[in-house]
Amino acid sequence: MIIVTKPEATEEQLQHLLDRIKEAGLKAEVSRGAQRTVVGVIGAEDVIREMPLAAIPGVESVTPVLKPYKLVAREFRGQTGVVKIGDVAVGGKEVVIMSGPCSVESRAQIVGIGREIAKAGARILRGGAFKPRTSPYSFQGLGVDGLKLLAEARAETGLPIITEVMDPRDLESIEQYADCLQVGARNMQNFSLLKEVGRSKLPVMLKRGMSATIKDLLMSAEYILSEGNFNVLLCERGIRTFETATRNTLDLNAVPVLQAETHLPVVVDPTHGIGLREHVTSMALAAVACGADAIMCEVHDSPENAKSDGEQALLPHEFEDLVQRVKKVAEAVGRTV
Ligand code: PEP
Ligand code: MN
């Protein structure tokens, strides 16, 4: 249920409304706008329907939300919200480019790549320190040492950093170093992890699971928001289909559909989406053309020596070319880079 207050509603009236919601054993999430306050009521829909909420003073409208997600619903905010990662705003006019290697491998590697991508126009540096690998025998990431290297790369480049959290037990140490948490595709429905990052002060980028529907993705995001963290980005990174020519099938349909359904900014990861270096730029351009608020792509200075995902990483000069071309598409659809 979404309640919108009248422009002239007083603070006492709002408090009274919140008290009534609490008395009924329901939870309220308040979003204050310049003119009106929007209150999202969470709890059994049938209990809420029994309450004559529209009769409470100061209430302008009461809209039942029949969708199973409420806080992520576009109606809750009415427009795309802006999520800040360090001082970079995602969800505004600028299409934000996030880039970096799949894994942090060494100081020289992450600082070197960080410098190259910053020079080319990237705004956020990515790099995995805790890696979700299909095989337990593959490189698992440098862990806390990797986080420290990311922080050094931030100091050298000025770029805020995003890195993956796989286990709630690592969250505290990741929070000490990162500017944004990434929940990977394989953990999209790890509900205890979602609740944990929902209690974090850091923004969260939630990647779509490889077999997850758009609704599943929104329900997972709802877990994070329901714990109080509204700074969430959704990331389309390709789903599994019958197609074997590409690593995944980048579902660009998700971009306009998500933007119609939710106020959360939408990121597209063409790198994991297609998995083939030579086609990453094409898909990045398509992502921006269909309205992505940000793109994430992997870059490596020596892909043949990369400890993970070398075959899909762009070389720094290819990334530079991507940024230049993305700029043109962004302008064509009324955005900037
Ligand atoms: C990654 O970003 O390197 C990654 C592991 O992504 P995903 O969770 O989408 O596979
Ligand atoms: Mn990767």
C-alpha cells in the first residue's frame, strides 16, 4: 500500500498516520519529497485493506500495490532515484561507466588499469577481491589483501571502488575499503546476504541471477530495501538460454522493463553478458541506446595472463574507443558521459 500525503499535511498528521500503521502491527517506510511525503506500508495486504487509511487527516491518496514488491516499485518514488557511489551519481543524466579487471591480482595491475581507465573516462573502478568461481580449484581472489590494493588504487586514481561481497562474514572488512558492494549473479537469491547488505551504509549493486526472471530480481532487491538500504542499483549481466555462441544472452529487454517497474537505476554489464571481447563494445552501445543508467565492463592490460575472465576483458585502448563511441550514443538519447 502506498500512501501519499497532502501538500499541506502537518508533521503531527504524518506522525499520527505512522502511529496508526504501527498500532496495526505494520511497518512504514517514509520517503519525503519537496511537496508530499510518500509512505510505503509493509505487511499483510488484507490487514491494510481493512484499515480506512484514506480517512486519516492529511492523507491525499491510498494506492494498493498488488505487485509483490513495494519499496522497489516505481510508484514509490515516481521517478528514477539517484544512487551515490562516492561522489558519483548513478541514475541522473550522466551514463556512468564502471570498469576494471575481473579480479584484483597485484598492486601494479590494479593501479595500472585504474590509471588507464580513469584517463579514458571511467568514473568507478571495479575489481573482485572475493571471487565466485565455478571451480574451487580456480583463483579465489586475494581477499582482504585485494581490498587494500583497491583502496590504494582509489587513492592513486580518485575513482570510487566497487567490489563483490559473497559472504556476510566478509562484509565488515569490505565495508572498511569499498564505496559500493556488489552482490553477484550467483548470490542474487542468497537472502541472508541480501538482508545483511540491506543493513549496510554502502550502496549495493545487485546483479541478476543467470536463471532469474526480472520479477525475481526485483524481489531480491526488495529484501535489501526492506532492511532500510535504498541505495540499490540493478545490473543486467546476461541470462542462460539455449544459445551457446555467447557466454550468456544479454537481456536488454530488462532495461526498459525495469525502468517502467522500479525507481532503482539500471546498470548493464555487456562483458559477462556476451563474454567475447570483440563484441563487448557493440553491446555497450546497445545498452546505452536502450536507456541504461550505467555500464560495467572488464578491462585488463594483459588479458592472456588474467587470473579470471581474460577472454572477455577489453584492452585499455579498446576501452578508450568504447568510451568515445558510448559518448555519441549517449548524446543521441539525451544523456551525457
Ligand atoms: C563479476 O562481475 O566479475 C562477476 C563475477 O559477475 P557475475 O556475478 O555477473 O557473474
Ligand atoms: Mn568477471
